[in-house]
Amino acid sequence: MNRILAAGLIALSLGACVSPPTIYQPAATVQDMGWRATRIESDRYRVSFRANPDLRGPQVEDMALRRAAELTLADGYQWFRVVSRNTEQVGGRASGGTSVGVGGSTGSYGSGVGVGIGFDLSPDSRRYETTLEVVLGKGAKPDGADAYDARSVLTRTGG
């Protein structure tokens, strides 16, 4: 009976550590996975995308570029230029490592000493967020690695 209970608790604790896959959607709050966009001027936006641990930095940046491309086309523009970009880890930690704890107890009817060695079996819980500031443009896309054709970005990122 105790073994069945212990196995069930282990299964539940491992299942609780798994994050759902990242979905391209608006973020409900600033802490949640998804995109956020703020219009700064008529042709300028700040766009952010926060992912769950299943995506790494370059993939998260692609999601922010996708949202910038959508805004560009929705506002009647053809291209956008990234004037600032930042991708950072926003919480979590890498998995692994061990911990050792020693405890003791004395009571009126007995005493005990316990030693435990714990292993972190949870997956990597690092989450990444990319924030872009973009300026929208019409006509021919300017040269440079920081300028993007909005339709091409949507084609490449699955939009």
C-alpha cells in the first residue's frame, strides 16, 4: 500500500513539473506565455513574446518577429525595421544537481536521524522573452539585416 502511494506521489510530482507547449497567442498577463504589443507612435511598436521552456532564444525571437510582421501588415505597411532587440532568460533554472540534507530529532519516546539525497528530475524550466522595438515602413524595404519584409517573415514563421 505504501509503495503504491509513493509511486503515485512521484508520478504526480513529475507531471506537475511539465509546462505546456508554447502557443502563439496574446499573453493574458505580463507573466504569461504569449505576445504583447504596445503602440509607441503611429508607426512604432514595442513587441514582446514570452515562451514556455520548450522554446529557446532564437525561436522566441522568431515569434516576436511574427507579431511585428502581423502589426505591420494590419497597419497598411510593407516592412519593419528592428531598432532595438533584447532576448533574456526570465526565470527558472537549469535542471540537475543534487542536494544532501541531514536531520535529527529527539522526543520523549525515542530519537532518530535521517539522511536524504535528492535529485532534481524536473525539466529545464528556463523561459525566454524577446522584446523588440520596431518602426514600420512603406515602399521598398531598406537594405540591412535589421529590416524585414513583413510577408516574408510571416511565410517563414508560419503566420
